[in-house]
Amino acid sequence: MSKRKSKSTAKAEPTPSLEESSSQGRDLVLSELEEQGPPLPNRLPILPLRADVVFPQTVVPLVVNRPAGMKLIDDVHGSTGDRLIGLATQRSPDVEEPTLDDLYDTICVGSILKMLKFPDGSTRIVCQGLGRARLSEIDRTEPYLVGQVEPLEEAVEEGEELDALVHLVNGLFNRLSDNIPEELQVAAMNTRDPARLADLLGSSLPFSVEEKLEMLSELDVKSRLMLLGQYLTRHLNVMELSTKIQAQVGSEITRAQREHFLRQQLKAIQEELGEMEPEAAEARELERKIRRAKLPPEARAEARREIDRLAGMHPSSAEYSIVRTYVDWLASLPWAKASKDHLDLKHARTVLDEDHFDLEKIKERILEYLAVRKLKKDMKGPILCFVGPPGTGKTSLGRSIARAMGREFVRISLGGVHDEAEIRGHRRTYVAAMPGRIIQGLRKAGTNNPVFMLDEVDKLGADFRGDPSAALLEVLDPEQNSTFRDNYLDIDFDLSRIMFIATANMLETIPGPLLDRMEVLELPGYAEEEKILIAQRFLIPKQLENHGLTSKQLAIGDDAIRRVIADYTREAGLRNLEREVAAICRKVARKRAEGLKVSANVGADDVPTYLGPPKHFREVAARTGVPGVATGLAWTPTGGEILFIEASGMPGKGSFTLTGLLGESMKESAHAAMSYLKSHTTSLGIDPARFAKTDVHIHVPAGAVPKDGPSAGVAIAAALISLFRDEPIRRDLAMTGELTLTGRVLPVGGVKEKVLGARRAGIKTVLIPRYNEKDLVDLSEEVRSDLTFQSVESLDDVVNALFAEPVPKSTGKKSGASKSSVSSRSKGTGPSRRAAR
């Protein structure tokens, strides 16, 4: 059992000050104990120490400033007993009201020798350690801790090994003599007890709290001396290495190092004055931003870790700006900020009608989403894809949807994007790394539920840098995008509340898995009547305002708009029409700027005055009316167009030539048509002998434009029938459909665009496959009333409609197409002719 100093010695001479008390206490430790004290009690008041460790047979000054501790000192010091307390070190110095779990179980039982109260309210005591004990339980917490303690006995084995350890420790300690107070050196020289020597040096040397506690907990004196030797050896090595480094660089301190030392001194001065340097202020500002951003737990933990790293860096460090930018990105993203949806369906309908004419299917789809959103608040955002020719209002429709819903609108263009990092971002290890466009768009929007438009998604590319369309698979999947992980952030971000809208001119170039994730809504183009209404309601007022004109200064009539549409803009959309209207406005604006106070009322006859000669002509009448020429219908990314099929025969041996930059599918359709004609000469009224002595050449004009697709099969067959019958096809007739070897006419895609293109070209009658009749429902009443549609199921039906008079029926058995139904194909799944105009 550790020995304890008698009370008479502590009271023999009053101590005038705390420092003198500490010095006298150390002198007492140096003397031999004259008597054994009474045994330690099993129940003691416990004084928690923040970062102090008290050893037996040592005298230490302690500062007590917690109310519970001051109450404990008052009660113990005012008692008539031994003034014993338990001195327990806290595991964490930040805990204000520690419990049993917050204290180390090995404690030192000490006696209060002296108490002094200071004007600042704190209490300072001089305490002498008496013996080791184990704190097993806390009995009481108010007004201070009282616990059960178990005295611990030391184990001492005399022998040469113990003497050797004492000699080793003294030798190591003597090597530190230059940095050790003289009083401690004298005390160590006069201490003969190995246990007391270990405790004296352990408490006096600058070891860490953990190292001191390890020595306090060690009951075996030899093991304690071995620990002390290890700590002394390491301390000596550190001091020698520090001296060596200082000697090496002491004469080579650079300007940057000198500035660093001065900056550290300035920092210390600012801390003393209560001021804060810019780097610390910046770190605190980032912490405030992080708290306001309301990050999820994972992101908040990452942000705090990076801020702690930032606090330990110098601003001139290369990594400082990287970490600073990263934390700023985390703080500026809308993790928990969302705009409130306007779920008033009438208001949404009014906004959509104000901005766009017609487009009923798309408007109905948006209203349906708002209705469901009104009933189910946590509904995930839809993934829509607007497909249509240029100028049909896909992008502007996205803005209208955002305005109708009361959301922010973000648009990113994906045309020509080849790098996957544009979507997922770069990792922070790269120079000038940035998040992907998705995260950048969210930061710009400031909310986590904007209307996000991915423009030109059909024009994504892929190369050695990756495939951006593959990166979009996660973005546009409602089941996955709730945990979207950008490479730069490296933290999950929830995209499920975003309403994604993609736009494309054609579906064929969009990868199948990506297309499967989107709901396709088609914008096929506008009829002439629709263009006139849109021009009068939207385009002309917009251009008048852009050019500083009023409706009284310039009026453009419907007949003028109709002529502009027919002779100057052959398109499915409205972009070129708006340009021509702007050109008329510029002419009038120039006259007014020159001082001519004119007011123009533009009619159909005035259009060439402003726009010059017509750019387009209706060439159907000029190019048809001769045998071997048929008018087909083609679908292109810019809308529907007419396509002339020219067949010519010449004396020869029955060769078959195809020109016009035709694709494989179109060539196969031509061969299939020729095979059908050869096998059905009787029913078609054709002389079979002509095939063997006639070379046939089929040409499709605009030879520099690639053409492909099976939908021209009916038109090619019609041109061949007209050639071999030497009879011209009706001028006002156009046709589309895929032809089989048995003469069946199969459905094709893009019927609405093709019909509108035929109407723009002046066609009056259109032949369509019977299974495409369903596509006519989408046409406006004006288009249906202006055109005549004939549904065909076989080539016999086509032949009956080609000529002014029907073809006489053959008396023989007709081989060829049956009247059985065939499955319908849509534009998205069935083949269609494509041409880039």
C-alpha cells in the first residue's frame, strides 16, 4: 500500500501562497515518511480532472472552477477528517458533467493540503497523492460525485533487474538535465524507492495524458520503470532529432519560412486580441453555409471533415483552393430547398395556351401529372421526351411547363457532347475539376425540383472519353436517380424530384436502353392554318416589339403569311417563318429610321417587294404527268417531304439500275417491286416480253442526299407500272407504304409528317396503308378536309387509284396480295425512310 503523509506535517507551517505550498509539498515528498497512515476509505468524493494526472507521493497544484468541484473542496476542506478525495482523470476534457463512463477507472486518492480562493471565482488547491485506487461505482452525483473505490497494492520484486532499470532510468533522466528544473533533479537524486522514482518522473516530465495514465494503472514497479524508460528514450530521440534539424536549417531559413513564422506570431496576437485572421473567418463562414444548406448526414460529415482539413492548411498551399472550392460546392447546392408547385389545373392550362397553340397531347400529359401530383405529394418526376422537327417549339414548351408549375427552368444542350464527364463530372484529383452539367444546373436553379431540359439528346456522341448516353441511364431512371453520384462530389444526390424533359429531332439515333426510360411525345409539325394562327398570335407581335414597331405601323395579313409559308418557307416548324417576318419588320424599321413616316399593310402581292423572288416552287405539276414518274412521301428529321421516283426504260437485255444515293433497304424495295411486276403481268396488264428486252433505270433526284427506308416500295412499284403501261400517274397523287413480294402494303411511320409535307407541296390525294388509318386521328380538321385519303391493303388497290381510269380486271386467277390483316407498325418501331435535306 502506498504511504501517506501525516496531517501534522501539512499543518506545521501555514503556506502564504499557492506557489510556496507547492514547493513545500515537493520538499515533503523528498523526506522519508515517518509513520504509516490509516487505511484508505472505500467511499470518497470524486474530483474530475480535465487533463491532469496525479501520482501517489507527489504534490501538485490544481485549479477548480466548476461549481460541483468548488462545492466538493469547500465541504472536504472544512471537515475535521483526513480531507481525502478521489482524483479521477476525464476521458474527454470537453465533458462538463462527467459520469462513471467519462472517467478512467484508475484514480489517485489524495489529500488537500491547502486551499486558496481567487477573485475570478475559481478555487486553487495544493493536493498530495497518497495511493492508487480503482473507481468501481458512482453512488451520488449531486451536489458532486461520490463513488466506491478499491485500494490497489503495488507489486515490487527486489533484484538485479530492478536495480538495472533504476540505473537506466537515472541515466536517461540525466541526459535531459539541460531542460529539467534543478529542484526536480535534486528530488530524483534523493529518491531511493523505485516506485516513488517512477511516480515522481512520470508526473513531472512532459508526457501525454494517455502515457501518464498507463503508468498510473501499472501496479508492477518493474513494468512501470520499463514504460518510463521507453517514454524517456522516445523523448530523447525527438529532442535530438529536433536539435539536428534545427542545426541543419537554422542558417537556411527562407523568406517563405520567415513569413510563416511571422504569420504564426500574428495569429497568436490576433487570438489574444480577440480578432480573427481571414482564413479562420472563411472557415467559419463555410461552416455557417453548411448549416444553412441542411445537408444530409453523409454530405454533412464529408463537409465537416473537409473544413477541418482546410483549417490546418496554409492559404498558399496548392490543395487549399481545391478543398475550398469543394466545400463551397457542397454548401451551395439545394439539398433541401424546393420550389412549391402550382397545382391549379386551370391556371396551368391558361399558361400553356398562352404560350403555345394546339399541342393538345402534351398539354393533357402535363395536366395529368399535376393532377396526380396534387393527390400524391411524393410523386417522382416524369421523364418525357419531345420528338419533332426543328422549330416546332420543343424547347419553348419546356419553359412554359416550368412557368405553369411554378418551378425553375434549367436547360443544357447535349448536341455534340462526347465526354462522359460532362454528365458525371471530373474527380477532384484532376486539374480544374468541376461537377457535371446536372449538378451545375441544380446549383444554377437553386432548387432540387426544377424542370430540367436535356436538349438535342439524339445528337450525343461517344469516343475514347466515354459514352455520355450511358451516363444518362442513371440520371433518367426514376428507380436509380435518387442516389445519383457525381464524380466530383462523390456523394449521393437525389434527382428523383426533378422533371426531366429531353428533346430530339429523331428517335433512331437514341440508344435503345435510354429511349426505354423516357415517355415519348411527338410534335409532328404544323399545318398551314396553324402556322397562320401562330404567326398572328405570337410571331408577329414578338417581332414588332423586337424591332420597335407597333401594330399600327405594320400589319401583315393572313394572305401574306400564307404566301410566305408556301413560297419562302417549306418547313415543318416555324423558325424560317419567324425569320421572314423579321425580315419584313427590318425593311419597315429602316424606312422609319430614315425619316419616312410610313405605315405598311403587307398583303400577298407585297411579299416579293420585301422578301424578293420566291424561294420554293410547287414542282409536282412540272415533274409529273409523264409515264414512269411517281410521287412518294418521305420522312426527314426536319419534317415530311415529297419524293419523286423516276423510272426509265430503254432497249436492252433486262438489266436493272438504281441511282440517287439509295440505301440498302430502298434498293431491296425496288427489287421486290420489280419481282412483283414480273410475277403479276397478267393482272397488271403488262406485256411479259418487255422485261427481257428492256433495261430499266430507276433514279431518285437530289442524288447528293442519302435516302433509305422501305416506305418508298409502293411509289417505286407505281413508277414501274406506269413505265411498262406507258400511262402517266395522276398529278395530284402521292403515296407511301412498304411493299412485300406478295403485293401486300405494310404500315410505315411518320404518316402525319408525310401528310403535312404532301399538303405543303400541293398534293390533293394521298394513298396510305390501311393499318395507318389510326395515324390520321392526330391531323387537324382543316388538313383532313383539304386532302383525300385512300387506304390501300394490296398493290391491286394502289393500281386502281394510280390512273385517271381504273385498270380493267383480269379474267385469270389473280395471284398476289391477300386481304388478310397485317400488324401495324409505328414510327418508333417500324422502318421508315430517312433523308437529310
